[in-house]
Amino acid sequence: MPTSLGRVLDALGSVLLEPLAGVKKQQVGAVVIHDPQDTSAFPEQAVVLGVGVRDVSDLLVEYGRRGAKALVVRLPQERTPLVRRAAERSGVALLGLAEGASWAQLAALLRTLLAEGDIGAGTSETLGGMPSGDLFALANAVAALLDAPVTIEDPASRVLAFSGRQDEADESRVETILGRQVPARFTRALERNGVFDRLYGGREPVYIDLADQETEVGLPRVAVAVRAGEEILGSIWAAVPGPLGEERSRAFVDATKLVALHLLRLRAGADVERRLRTDLVGTALEGGPAAQEALARLGLLGRSAIVLAMGLTPESDDDVRRAAERQRLADALAMHLSAVQPRSAVALLGEVAYAIVPMEPESCRERSIRVAEDFLARTGQRVATAIGIGPLTSDGSGLRRSREGADRALRVLLAGGARRVATVDDVHIDALLLELADLAAARGDVIAGPVARLIEYDARHQAQLVLTLRCWLDAFGDVTAASANAFVHPNTFRYRLKRVAEVGEIDLDDPGQRFAAMLQIRLI
């Protein structure tokens, strides 16, 4: 299905592709290989892989006439004024493929990115004859090539996948598999002896005799770096009885290309799915004609659901850290809901993570509160987080109203107080007061009447008449309780209350005046 060129560049730009000229909001939908002898019609919105192409200005114009949207050439490529004008005039974006990257790798990744279907479609894609992203199947295939147990690791020596036959290795390999991380004592020894420098500095397999590495003696290792262009994606490690022969070394190096393809596919696929899910959740919450299709693609059409809104309290000015925390918590919420409330959809929209959660009407309130409280209990107190819960919508068509309710509840929670979870019904009055304060601020209204006179008197005489009135109102006129809350003697409190009536010119026996004063105090 067509996707935006911007999305392709987001997924692959830091690794394989560099925008050179004419990049706009193009939609791309197919991949073709440049062939000067081929005059057949192009598929719509094609990306042309210019294998061996150097002179691009005329090709840009030609491919623009044929309906192509992008041309990829090998870097380095000069961006002359003629090339830039040709790209602008033709409407074909010019992209550069990183040095050292494979055309086959790029073609496969582009096709899988452009073939991204609906979330949950369950389509099975293959890369190199194996399920896309199945690193364990790939590890077993490499192990069969080398006749040795292998692990696939990321640059931080975390185990991404491992083959069978690990029992044929040694205790250190077993420890690595169980912990899904190479033990720190091994990585420190390898770093001291320059093993990682040799591994990531070259493209050939590196033989490591553990007896020379100041570690527990075990089977030797052969490792090779996995690259995409010049970027290190990870490495493959094999436990072997001795050095590999030339043929197996070549097979080992060839295997890295396929492993790189799968690693890139996993990265790109995760990014694409997250963006697609964010678009769908945002569309569903906005309502309108497109909402029904978005709900259908999320698998939520016709189901009763509620919206959760999760946010962080404004306790830090570190925008980068807070952005990372928001994304981390949104991912954690998605994982939590996938286990306890299947078919939920979570997306981070701006500074708030929203979850559309299918719920049965009979147990909606209790269930939604329990789910939110359980999640916050798991995340702990390190990050101050709150979750507002919107009202139930019977078929998904009222999700916009549910989102608005969740936003109102979240705002009350973030404004202060001990609660971390609330439904919009629980905080209805508090939400109204916040909105009333917004209205007053927007109109430029100021506090007037008795409360204004008391505020002015307190400022001029360092008195506490506003506090006195507030404590009395909060205690429903009980002078003993009110004086205790104000930390003064009851007789002193009675005198101050008399001054409140005199200075504020307020009749404390009038329920209307009492309500007006209470409302103004709450809005201060």
C-alpha cells in the first residue's frame, strides 16, 4: 500500500538513505530497478533503484514523465544546480544510498516497508527465505552453516537470538543465554584486549581464544560484525573448536548480510507499526468520517470501550528526559493492556498517552480503575504519573467524548492531590472549577466583592482573614473544628470571624453569599 516518502526516510534515513534533492510530500508505492532497455509502463508511485547510474539529471526528467516518485543512486553524488532543478521540475525525489550498503538489502527493506498492511493483519513476510524478523530461525540457519552454536548480539552485547545446540558450548555460553546478556566480566576482558576494536574495525571474522582473554577457559569464539553501510547493528558469535576454514569464513561473512536485513526490518517494522497505530488511534479519538475505518483497522469497531489518558506531573524542566519517560511509559502501558485487556490500542499523542480499551458495560468502572491502578503500582513512584478515565462509549462512535472526559479527569489529577487514578465522574466538580478558572482568566476577570476586600486587607495588615473564612466554610460553621484547622484558640477565631464579616461586608448567615465566597476562594 502507498506510504509517504517521509516515513520511508524516517525508517531508513539514518542507516541507508540520504535525501539529496526534490524531497517533498511524495507518496510511494512500488520498487523497480533501473533498466535503460525497459520501456514498459511503471507501477504507480514507483521508487526507482538507479543501480550503476551516475548522470541523473536527464533520468529525473524521464522518470518524472513516467510517473516515478523517487530515484535512488549510489553515494557520493554531486548535488549540482542542474540536478536540483531537474528534481524540482520532474517531481522526482533524488535519494542517495550509503556507501557499503547493498542494493538487494535496500530493495527488500523498501518492499516490506511499502507492504505494511493493517495492524494485526497477520501477514507473513520472508527475507532470504525465512520469516521476516525471526532471528531465532536465522540463528539456527547460521549454526547449520558453521556447524557450531551461535548467538546474535546487539552492540551492547545483549543476546537478541540464539541457535540450538548451546549445550555443546561451555558454561560461559550457558550463563550468557540464561541472562540474555554477555556477563560484564567477559566484555571487560574483551575490551581490554582490543577484541571489540578488531571486531568492529574490520569486516572479516575475528578468532578469539578465551585462554588469552583473562577469562574462564572455554571453547574459542569466532565473531563477525553485522553492518548496514557503516553502521554497526550487532555481531554474530560462534563457539567453535578452532579457527574456521576459508569456505566457512566466507559463509559466515555472507550470513551477516541477511542478519542485517532482518535487524533493519525489525527496527523499521517497529517504527512503522508505532506510527501507523498512532495515526489510527488519533483518527479514532478525533471522530468524524474516518474514525469508523480507523476503529475497524484497530479491531475495535462496534465494541464498547473507554479511553484512558496518562500523563506526567510537571515536576521537571528536562524536556528530553520527560519525552523519553512518556514514550517508555506509553510502551509499558501498551504491553500491560495487551496482557490484561486484549485488543486495546495505545498511542502517545503529544504529551499524553491514550489507550482505547474495550470494556463490558456491566463492570466498566471497577474494571477500568483496577487496570489503571495495577499498572501504576507496577511502574512505582519514581515517575509521578496519573491516569484519567473517560466515560464508556457503547460502539466506539463516542470515543471523542470519552477522550474529552479522560482529559478532564487527568487535568484534575495533575493539578494536585494524592490520587493517581480517577474517572471523570469522580472529579466532575473539580473539573468544572478548573474550566471556570480558565474562563475567568480568558475574559480577564479578577476577584471582586467580599473576598477581594479580605485579600486586600490581609496584604495591608499581614492578617489572615481569608484563611479564617476558608477554615470556617470548610468546617460548615463549626468554630471548634475551624479554629483547630487554623491553629488558633476558639475565642481568637471568633474575633477574626467577626472581622471577616466587618471587613468583607459579608452576611455569613446568607447561604448565597457563603456559596459565592467559597467558590471564589476555590478559584484563587
